Amino acid sequence: MKDYTWSDFFSGFHFSIPFLAILTVHELGHYFMAKYHKVKVTLPYYIPMPPFPFSIGTMGAVIRMGKVYSKKQNFDIGLAGPLAGFMAALVVLFYGFTHLPEPEYIFTIHPEYEQYGLGYADHVYDDLPTMTDVILGKNILFILFEKFVADPGRIPNPHELFHYPYLLAGFLSLVFTWLNLLPIGQLDGGHVVYGLFGFRIHKIIATIIFFALLLYAGIGAIDLSQDSKNLAGWIGGSFLFLYLSLGGLGLPRKDTLMYALLILAFMLIVSWMFPTVHGYSGWLVFIFILGGFIGIQHPPSEIEEPLDDKRIVLGWIALFIFVICFSPAPIEIQ
């Protein structure tokens, strides 16, 4: 095993500083907007992540707020964080894509690739099956940066993006931005959609998005090639997972049981009839947190004043950011 040095420690700052800076800007967006509306609020609390393999070092940051009374306050505070964090992520990504190293940089990380030259991608991922392969999926914004900002000759292979700290920090920030902007419950995106469309339409949108994400993630977790004993255990575990995750819909127990059975049956049928259809099981933990703890619906505000035109425009900009930050499979480890 490699002995890590102080040089390795300090080199990690190229990732940790920009990534934590983006998280901080996001949370300070909430903080200052809450202060503007005279809502009691704390400074950010940073949540560390244990140093297990492929850990990014943090589970994000949170702030604690007092009671928010109006729809306008909820909208402003919810919107300020993602907009501020997104702008910070753009700065980091612009720097990362305009300061890409020479293609030979990858040989300092993987000296075993050098024998193949710059055509290593045609060899290493098939010829070295024992290596751990981390692939970062792309989103619309990332593709635009590659096309219009980066030097085409220096764009890293998707399998190696994990070794480009500024791109990694920017990319993960876009993933967190997308998750925060999900129009579900009291996530930032939930506040935005509730402000734009009101309680009834928010409930419809949140339910549709939640079910779509659940089906997409669930299909990604199905493996019909396993033996019957393991498959039976998987079905039982999946049913329990679905039942617990659907608790956030606030339905009666018998309806929750029925929906869990229907969704499980639907996923199994789709996987059997269309074996080439793949989802992304990486969203399952987040779905469980959403459905089991955060909740799908947005509670009604005590004061339901309409938004002005400027806020409506900013709300639609936030939804546009939600779309361009989406990656179907942001991180895959093979």
C-alpha cells in the first residue's frame, strides 16, 4: 500500500477547497436571504463523511432556521441557495476546463497506462479487468463546457474524471444542486415549485417526479439472472424498501401496500420484457430518505401571497438549472 505524504495531503486541497467553497456559498445564500426576511437562522453546519473508499469527505452542510410564515419567504430562501451555489460551481468549472493539464498528466496517476500511449482507452478498461473503474456521468452543462470552453485535445476520458479535482468538485456540486432542486417536499426545489404553482399542482408534480425517480432507480437494482433463492430474497427486501419509501405520500396503510406491490410488479415486468432497459440504483438511498423522512408534500404556508414577476422569472431559471444539471447516472463504480 502506498505511504501517503504531506504532498498528497496538500494536493487534496485542489478538490476540497473549491468543493467546500461551493457548498458554503450555497448555504450562505440561504443564510443571508433568511436574514433579509428576519427569519432566525444559524450559520452552516458541515457534515463530515467517514474516509471509506471513494469518500468525497463530506455529506454537505445544513443550516437551522426558525419558522417561515409566508410562501414568498419560503420561495426566496429556498431559491437563494441553489442559485448562489450554481454560480460558484460555474466559476470552478470554468477554471477547471480552462486549466486542463496536458493529456500525459494521466500517466502520473496511472503509470501502467503509459505503455499504451495516449490511446490507452482502447486497452486498459478491457485489459485490466481487476482495476476499480469509476465513471462520472455527464450532464448538459458539462457537455457544453467541453464543447465551447475546453481545449478538445485535453478533455479527460470519462473514466478518469475522478483524477481532475476542479472538474470533480464542479461536477459533484452540480449533482448536489440537482438533488436540492428536486421539486419534492421541503427541498429547495419544492419551495420553488410550491411558490410558482401552489399547493395542489406542487403535490401533483412532486408525486410524479418521486414515482419516476423510484421506478428508474428500482429498475437499475433488478438482476433477474440470480438464482431463485436470491431472487426471492431480493423481492422481499425490495417490497419492504418500497413500502417504507412510499410512507412519505401520506396514504393509508392498505393503499401503501397496494402501491408497493404494483410498483414492484411493474419493475419486474419491465426488466423481464425489456432487458436492455437500465436504471440507476444509486438514487435508492436518496429516495428512501425522501419518502421515509423528508416527505413528498409541501406543507401549506400560513401566508399565501402571490409572487411578483421577477420572482417568477427566477423560479423558471431555477427549473432550467435543474434540467441542465441532471445526470442519469452521475457516479458508477465498476
